[in-house]
Amino acid sequence: MFVHSVFFWLRPDLTEDESKQFWEQVRALLTIPSVKVGHVGTPANTDRPIIDRSYSCALLTVFEDEAGHDAYQVHPIHDKFRIECAPFWTKVLIYDAQ
């Protein structure tokens, strides 16, 4: 199993159209065939000092193995998202685990 977790901090000045484009395209990433399990969400309403709720969007994708992750990285849907939506965030953090 290979887990790819991505956290986005979106620009606060996004237009309604830019925000809509981001959310549609980030959800489209879950349709890439090598994604076995996926979820897109916003920070949960939990409030403990150790929890970071400063991000705008969390993307979780699970693959059978690293090869599945590698196929995802070069998939046209991923390329389109990365190219078109990168201007919409100010920060992105990625955590990969296996």
C-alpha cells in the first residue's frame, strides 16, 4: 500500500470561478485508475492544540503500490490539475507513506 496525502492552502482572494475550478479538478484526481481509495475534504471541526486546521483542502489517495502512485503522477488528469490549479494555492505539503 502507498498513501499520498496532500494539503493545500488556497489563496484567500480566489474568485468563485477559480474556487469552483480547483474543487472540480482536485476531485477529478480521484478518477485516475490507479487510485484505489481517495478522499477530498476540508479541515474537520476538531479543536485540540496539536491539530493543524490552517489548510484549505486535504487530498488523500491510496494506491496498491509505489508503481500505482508513479502512474498517477504522470496521468494527464494530474498534469492538468497541477498546471491549471497551481496558481490557486500559496502552499502545498505532501506526505507519502508506505
